[in-house]
Amino acid sequence: MAKRRTRLKAEITNNGIRATCLIKHPMETGNRLDSDGNKIPIHYVKYVKFSINGEHVGTLNLGPGVSADPYLSFDIANVKVGDTLALQWEDNKGESDTVERVVK
């Protein structure tokens, strides 16, 4: 079984939830060189989409300027205990991950 590349947590706040996620990803800019002096190919997360109970609530567009292993935190209003938070991301090479959490 592959190691999970994305961690997702949701904490109840006064008017919804605070969601935090950690995406294990190299986020290469295409400007760095390897030990042989060759450019390391560009490799970055293009977008992160969020949904509550299957309804799309937002998209974050990322790019190569974001550091490796991005940690994101955001608030979503009008979410209650028992709702399902889903996160899905895709990178410029077509790799992706999806995780879901039931709000507790």
C-alpha cells in the first residue's frame, strides 16, 4: 500500500470549520540543478479543490512558487458535525490525490 501523500484535518469553529492540509510534494520550480548540473524538471501542484458533502466550495490555484510540502489552512462557513469534507489535488504531471474526512 502506498503511503498517504495528503493529510487533512477539520476543526469546528464558531461559524463552520478550519480545515488544514499537508500535501507531500516536491514543488520543483524547474530552476534548480541536480548534482550533475542538469535542471530538475518543473513539478508542482496546479490546484486543490474542496467540497462539503459532494458540493464544490472552493479551488486554490497553486504554482511553482509554492514551497515543497505545502501546508494550507482555510475556513469554511456553515459546516456542521457529520458533514464530509473532501480535498482533491492534481499536479502538472497528472499525479493526484483525494482525501475525505467526516467533521467531528
